[in-house]
Amino acid sequence: MEAIDWEKIASSKLFKFFVGPERREFMVHSAIVARQSRVLNTLVNGNFSEAPEGHATLESVDEQTFVSFIQYAYTGDYSEKWPQRPDTPGEATSMRSQPNTASISCTCSQRQQEPSLWKTFKSTVNKRQSIFHPRPNTDAKQDYTDVFISHARLYIFADCYQISDLMCLTLSKLGQTLVLFKLYTRRVKDVVKLLEYCFGNPAPDELRSMLAVYTACKIEKMSKNESFKQLLMAENELSARLVEELIHRLR
């Protein structure tokens, strides 16, 4: 994307967006919106009714998703709302509550190779260019559902309006967050809800493909969750993609 002409942006007219079912009003410089993609340029400067009227309604867009988009439009990035760290250790999180295995002489676990599919998943995620340091969960009480789905929603928004750079950024952030996410038994439902959202609603193939690979990597723990089993029965595409990735895992 070309360098930002801040003088041009600051002097451009304000464009009004009515977002979500409540039609919450947001005012944004038209030039900053227009530079994000051809689709948005047409929206604010084209021949459609929205351009001369100076406003558009995005009723199906989540308010927080739109706020993240605006933050990205002005700064080139967007922030996340991470779950708070609990005061007390949760499931398998306190090092003091764990047996000290450092002095055990057996080295078999140290030499055990990382599963190839998981290694491929991490490598693919890390290849996407993004200076991002996700906050890993440290306790089973930390619910990451909103974190996951917020990235997915913004990715789908970016796909809808053909904002390619934002698509790359959101997919990278979601992937890196999943890599560092410790899949406690109580937190499997966070991933299930993400899958429900991405396979129960229209979503780009690249997003679904990444989630299918992640699920295949974590199938031992995922498969014990009843909600996940029900989702597999309800979503044929997820089931088909998962079988394909599990076959790759066996090779």
C-alpha cells in the first residue's frame, strides 16, 4: 500500500457509517476509507447512492469489528482485548503444583519429535508477515472465545470488502494466537465456538482450511468434547476437511 498522505486524509470529508442492528453512528475520513480497497473507494467516491449522500449502512457488521477496522485504517494495526489473568492458578498452570521432572533421567520425551502436521501448521503461520506477540493463556479459566472470533469476524469483513492487507494480518494474528494457546480441557469449547462461527457462517476457504489443520493437530483432546462431536455431525464441510487433514497427519 502506498504511503499515507495525512494532509489529504485530514482535509477529506467525513463519511458516516451506521453499523450493526442498532445502527450505531461512526464518522470516518472518507480518504482513509477509500485507500483500503477498490470496493471501499467505490462506496465513498463512486456512483452509488452512498457516495453523494455521504453515509452507508452496515447492519450485518458487528460494532467491535468495525471499530477494529477503523483502528487498522488509521494505524495499520488493531488491538485485542485479552482475558484477564486469574489471581489463582487454574488447571495445570502452577509450576509449584507440578511434579519436578527436570531431574528424571529418562530422555525419551525430550527426544520425541514434534508431530509433522503441527510443525507444518506453525511454519505456515509464522511465514505470514506480522509483528505480533499474542498473549498466551496461563490458566484454564481464561476464556479466549471472544479473542478468536474477533479475529475471524475481522477477517471475514476484510474479505467482503477486499482489504487484502487486513486479511493477511487477521489470519496471521489468529494463527499465532492458536499456536500459543494451551488447549486445556475446559478451553476446548473456545475452539469449538470458533469452528461453529467459521463453518456455520459464510467464510473464506483459507480461514476454514487453517482451522481444519489446527483441529486435526489437536484431535485427541478435541474429540472428547461433546459439543465438538455434535458440530461434526452438523457441519459436513468441517468433517470432510478434518478427515482430509487427518489423512495427511498419518502420512
